[in-house]
Amino acid sequence: SLAEKEPDPARKKELYEIAEICEWVPENPARTFHEALQCMNFIIVGRGLEAMYPVLIGRMDQYLRPYFEQDIRDGRITLERAAELVGNAITLWGMKTVVQVGKTQKQTHQFSYSINSINISGVDRKGNDASNELSYLILHMIGLLRLSSPTVLFSWHSQTPRWLLLKALETNYLTKGGIPLFENNEHVVATFVKDGTPVEVAREWYGQGCVTPILPTKIDHNGSEGKGAVNVAFILDLTLHRGVSQITGKKIGIDTGDPCSFKSFEELYEAFKKQYSYVVNRVLWLGTVAQSVEPQYLRFPFNSCIAGPQCMEKGQDIMITDETHSYGISDRAIVDTADSLLAIKKLVFDERKLTMPELLQAIDNNFEGERGEKIRQMCLNAPKFGNDIDEADYMVRDVGEFSASVIYAYQNPFRQPCKVSREGLSWHYFGGLGVGALPNGRKAKEPLNDGSISPMRGMDKLGPTGVLRSALKAGFKESYASCLNQKFSGSAMQSAESREKLAVLIETFFKNGGQHIQFNLVDTAELLDAKAHPEKHRDLVVRVGGFSAYFVMLSPEIQDDIIYRSEHGC
């Protein structure tokens, strides 16, 4: 064995200890912190071998806490050794990635990505603050390792201690690329409770993938990602072209009338709503078909043993749909749609600076030519979400509420309402590839707004407070999750004073009802240099949308998207 051949006595002892632990867990209950971590790793490897799931590490600082605290009290382990073990585990989880090849790589413009997730902080079943020393230790090791995965979801609540929030921001400064992300625990719990979940159960939620919350007592409780997604901007594109896609020239939607014949903005908005309702119906119908077919060909016995108590109680596979599976879809590009609708309202119907034929001709020609560029500048200068402008922010809220109302009107076979979740990933890029030019001034095939409640790229002019005020007015409370990206100068975050200001910004945003925020803390100059000289920046991590990645591993198109996002100071 390796242990017998090892000449170093300390390493020999360590190898024998590893062998003993692997003989014990997971067949037997873990007795120590080391055994608990090893048991976790066995489970994670098993799940990954059977199915390409994200590594759902969950509330690691909660279920490992008793082992950690007992070992520290008993002198069985030192903080230094615990940190080493946590670091080893994080490194192992960071190695689990999805490699993109062929058509998928070309569509997503990602060579690889990882959405493995650890949750930190939150509350216990009684609503008390769950922050502890292990929470701090995990953040500390994440900051030292500076990997692109796993991501960390920091679950903020009104009792969150400032010392832990500041540690999270220090970790974010070290990793640079949106690790950890910050989510408002109180919003998530309230949303689950509104849908009938007991509050004690709702408080145990954790993040799946990018920002989607799930419950340990339910299987895929949200269910949004697997059932489909709606590109709301594409539906507006269809509305303006009587159901025909600008990109493919194919009729995909229904004919909702000639936009040039509409006498008022209200007529156009009603046509959009009619088109949207049709597309959602089709998407959910296709999702139902897929959900009914999957169990015929897919079985995951290992995952079924550990994914939820219902599988064991009923003796059925996780892929067999029952009342524990919810059902829903993601609706994205709401900001692009709202900005475009408002531009039409202002330029065509209110101020009459353009006629509808003039606007349609410009977007059909991708704003080419002198006249096209002039119209594009008019569109870009129309009020935009992210600048604390009421009419722009409330338009986003109205489109979001309408979209959710259509989705919530549908039920799964067990008469549960569909759910809405607006997560991130890099959807804004490949989603934009199928959408022609829009009345907000965006050109054909360019990225849509990153995240789900982030402003149009480069259009937020008032700094971070303007963006946050806009996000609060837009609400998105109808969604289980949303994604707000912010980019700050990394050099501006070096001091403790700057991080203190950012902590106050986060607390104020969440106390007023904000849901989610994540930060790229990197200078534009560094990003430009990394694009030109990738060999010098192999470890530069950035937040793309719902996941973090090494900047040099992204396609040039995604790199440019991150570079041109608005940069703020603090």
C-alpha cells in the first residue's frame, strides 16, 4: 500500500488515517469532522458519476458545525488542520466542471463552467442567526484559494453579524469574480411561505446552481430550469414582425397585427401580451411532454436514495414526477423588453419623433447607415432602467408582473401553480444571438441585459445607488430568484473603509426589499490586459452571470461583454 511504502512518518500516519476513514464512511455515521468531510466527498462523487448535476453542497457550515465544534473542544483537531481539510474539499469540488464542446460551446461561448454551490450563514429553523466560526473559516479558505468554483451563496438576513459580512466582502475582493454572491434570505423564505411552505422548512432553503433556491424536503422544488425558458425580448421581436423572427425569417409566433396600424401604445402592449401568452403556452406544453418522456429513459437510483425523503418513502426514482416536483420556467430579458417598449412609447406615440415604419425599418436594417445610426442614438437616449427613472423602472416592474402572472396561471399535473425563477448563467449572451435589433438601441445578436435585473450594458449613468433604487422599484418579488450584477473597481475595494461602505450598501439594499447582488471587483484595465496577455492572468476569476469562471477561458465575445459593463467606485 501507499502507506507501507511512504518513508515520511507523518505522511505515513496521515495515509493510514485516510484509509481508516474511507473504510468507515459512508457505510457508518461520521464521528469526526474529517470523517464528515470525507463522507460528503463520497456522496458528491457518486452523484456526479451517475448524473450531471451541479454539486449541491448546501449549508455546509450548518450540518458540519457539530463535528467541527466538538473536535475543536475535544482537542482532536486544530483550526489550522480544519482549514487544511476544508481547503482540500473546496479544491476537490472546484475540479468538478462541465466541459463544453461542439455546438454547445459555440452557442454559449464557454469552454467550461461550474455551478457548484456552498451556502453560508442564513438562519436556523427557529429564525435565529446561524452564522458561526466554520462560516468564517470556509470564507477564509475560499479567499485564499481563489478558484472559479465552487461558488458561495451568502444568505443575508437582518441578524447577520457585520464581522461575517465584512469577511465575505474580503473574500469577494480576493476572488474578484462574484464569490460570494449575496442573497436576501428574508425574501426567499417569504416567497416559499407564500406558496404554502411552513416557515420552519422554508428557513432551511439553500441554493442550487447559480441563484435558484430549493428545499431539502422537496425534490427540485422550484423546477424552473428543467422545464424551459422564455426569451421575453424575442417575443417583442415577434410582436413587431407579426410572429416572424428577424434572425431566421421563420414564422414562430402568431400574427398579432401590423404594428404600423396601431393607434396607441396600449394597442402595441396588448399585442405583445397576446404573443407572450401564446409562446408561454407552447413552452410549457413542450416542457410537459419532456417531463413525461424523461422517466421512460432516465433512472438515477443513487441520487434517488439521497435527494429527498419522498423517494425512499415511496420507493420510486427521482425522475418519476409526483406532487413533490414543482413546475415552472424562467423568463429572461425583461429589462431589454421594458426599455424597448418605453422607447417606442416615447419616440413614436408620446413625442412623435419617429413613425412606426421609420423605427421598424431602422431595426430591420440593424441601425445601419447615417439615418439608422441617428435613430439608434435616439433609442439609446430614451429613458433606461438603472437610473432611478420612475417610468423606466415601473415599466420593468409591469412587464415582470405580467410575465409572472401568465406563468403562475398554469399548473402541473398535481394542480400546483408554476413557479418563476430569473437566474443568470451566461444566458444573456446566447439568448441575444437569436434576437434581432431592438428599439432600446441594442443591435442584432448582441448580448441582452446580463443577470436578470441588471441594466442594459453601459446604460446605468448614476452609479450603484441609482441601479439599486431602480431594482427596488422594479421589485421582481414574484420570482423565487433574480440576478443583479455590479462591477466595481478592484483598486477601490482595497481598503477596509471601502468594504465597510459596500457592506452598508448591501444591508440597505436588502433591508428595503432587494433580493440578490453580486460583484465583479476588478479594474477594466486588468481585464483588457488579460485579454491581450492571457498567459499573465491565468488565475483571474470573473462573474459572468450565474456562475464564475476564469476570464482567459471565456470566449472573446463573453470577455468583451464583461469588459464593457459599467464600472463603479465606492
